[in-house]
Amino acid sequence: SESTRLLDVYLFLFNDFLLITKIKRNKKKYGGSDTSFIPVCPSLTPELHSFIREGGFCTVLDQPIPLDRLILKNVAPI
């Protein structure tokens, strides 16, 4: 919100908080990376599944937002 630059983010909604992350591309290729946890997360998009399989990961942008402190508002499209 402090920048005019657009940033693609992934939101993860848990039972009691919202987590905002951005994707990081792994520059090093690890041949035997363990991706066995991916099938356990069926709610991930196909794009995020393939991104993680290629060695990418998500980094947290800020502290998790507790749902009891979250206010949702409709805004007009940009």
C-alpha cells in the first residue's frame, strides 16, 4: 500500500489469520528437492504447484493478520 508498484502476492487463509506472501524464484537448481508435501495441499493453484516443483518458494511479506482484526471492504477496480 505504500508503493505504486504492483506486486503479485499469494494469500493463505488459515482458521485464525491471513498470511500474505510473494513468490521467490530459486536461482539454484536442486536435483533432488523434496516436493512430497505438494499433494497434501490440494487448495494450491496449478501455477503454484509447478512453481514449487521447480524449486521456487513463498516468502512472508509482513506479520500474519489476525482475522479478528481484519476488515474487508469492496473497492472499485483500478
